[in-house]
Amino acid sequence: MQFSKSTDYAMHALIHLAHSERRHNVGIKELSATLGVSESYLSKIMSKLRQDGIVRAVPGVNGGYELARPAEQITFLDVIQVIEGRQQLFECSNSNSRQHGMLAEEGAARPGKSECLVEKVMDGAERHLHQYLRDHTIQSVLDEAFKRCGHEANKK
Amino acid sequence: MQFSKSTDYAMHALIHLAHSERRHNVGIKELSATLGVSESYLSKIMSKLRQDGIVRAVPGVNGGYELARPAEQITFLDVIQVIEGRQQLFECSNSNSRQHGMLAEEGAARPGKSECLVEKVMDGAERHLHQYLRDHTIQSVLDEAFKRCGHEANKK
DNA sequence: TTTATCATGGACATTGTGGGTCTATATTAA
DNA sequence: TTAATATAGACCCACAATGTCCATGATAAA
């Protein structure tokens, strides 16, 4: 259970875009050189981000990528869901086994779907995780970086 | 990014053990039949749980598995870490790229390790997740199941 | 002591997916 | 028109998840 490298690449690419916002569109060459990832692979990731409306892309000379909306409106959750997909973290593969019957045995005779209690806990965990990831944005990382720089400067 | 089926199996196996605690040791046959998973595969999972001190196993006639400690002392996190491993959820593969230099560029000249700010956020997320998973135990699932049964009974 | 019952560990097969490259094609600015 | 750029698709490889099978070892009951 780990986040993929693609998520890592996507996050850093977006941070770079946010940081170069004012200047110009950022081409795949520049991104690739900055992150140390091949152009081929990185462009796959950027395409995904475009398809989901996180970035815009313009082809042709002086083309490249830019954020499709302000950096404070791009959350960690947004990015992760684009790259990792939106399946739930945990799915009980056990729905019709005897296990769930066991857990509800005295309750009996209820015809409706019996929900898996393990899944219920895990879904709770996932909701918490999502909330945390919604509270952190590309912009919040930039702010943190600037704050750190300022701190460094003050110390000097 | 999903939890493996093995984690699912492990959770349900432990719940079954907790539920049958008073009676006798539970053999792999019974577990296998209850969960609908092959004995071969399930025994691999049970071995892992034993190696990490979650369950005890006794071979021989009338042998089988039992919880190695009370169900309220076996957390979701315990089980997940046994099955999924203990690597962190997110690792920045980018430590010496130009990206991190960029983020600290005005701060400059600090020789020490520059921590990845993306990783920092993700580590925070992981800590939250872990805390949630520590707060839920095998016993808490059983309690929930019993509560549900009682509720059903009252309605009748 | 023997034997039936149980768990363990290793070897192996299969499949899917993450991670990655390469090439052809479409689009745009100069 | 041409050079620069993104896009889409065809491939590739390595590795992990999932699973089976078999030999071995430990144990209690007979």
C-alpha cells in the first residue's frame, strides 16, 4: 500500500507550474529537466492532469502547460484521485460468505444487504484521510516554502 | 492505491477467532470454509499473523489458531502493518532534483538535508490515518455487531 | 509408539499493474 | 512552410498480489 511515483511526479510538476505561473507556459522539456523524469513518461501524467481539468495545455511553438485554476483551488486529494483513481481504499470481497451471516446471526431474517463492519471502519478511515487531503493545496505548499525562506532570511 | 485482499482476509479471520474464543482452537479448515478462501492461501496469511505475535498456533490434533492477546488490544493498524508492511505511504523520489533547490532557492546555502514539503504533508496525512486505525480494534467490530443484533431484537 | 491431524515453508504458476520507451500524428507560432 | 510542442497508442519489462501444490515437522489421541 503505497502511493505511486506518478503521484509524486504530478505533485512536483504542479508545484513547479504554480511557481512559474506569471512567466510563461512551461514545456515538458523544462518540467522533465526539473524533476529528473523522462519527457515520455511525464507527458503521460500531464495528459491525465489535463483530461481531469487540473492543467491546460497548448501545443505548438511556445506552448506548454499552465494551471487550469488557482493553486489554492487544487487540493492534494484532487491530484491523488486523478493519478490513483477513485476506487475506495478497501472493499470487502466477502459479501456473501458465512462470515457476515455469523455477525448478524441473532439478528436473523433481515433480507436487506448486510454491510461489512470491517469495510465500515475502513470507509471511516478513508473519509478522514480525504478530509485532510482536501485541506492541503498546491498553494499551501508554496506558502510553506516561502515561509521557510523568510525564516532563513531572518536568521541571517 | 488499495488495501490488498490479504488484509481483508486477515481482518475477517481475526474476527472469527475472537468470536469463537471461548470454545476451542480454530483450524485452518474452519477458517477457510467460513471466509471462502483456499486453505493454502489463508495459511500463508495466518503464518504472518503468528510471526508478528497477533495469533498463536498449535499444531497436532485439535490444534489451530487463537488470538495471542485480547481482541481489544488488536488494532486495525496492527493487522494492516503486518500484511501491508511498514513502509511509509509516500516517499519523495526527488530528493536531489532541482525541484527542492527551487523551493529553497532564496534561502540558499543551507548545506543540510532539505526535506520535501510534499512528503511532509503526506506524512501528516499518514499520521492521522494511523491514529484512526489505532482507535479501532477487533473487539470494537464485535461490539458493533452485537449492538446491531440487540437493536434488531428490540425492533421485534 | 504409532497414527491421524494439524501448521509451516518453499517452489512454482498466473495475472495485473506500475513504470517506462518509442513513434506517429495533430496543432500552433513564427 | 517549418520548427516546436502536446497527444495517443503500441510496446516492454519487472515485480508484486494471488493462488496452488507438496514435503516436512510438531503434537495429541489411540
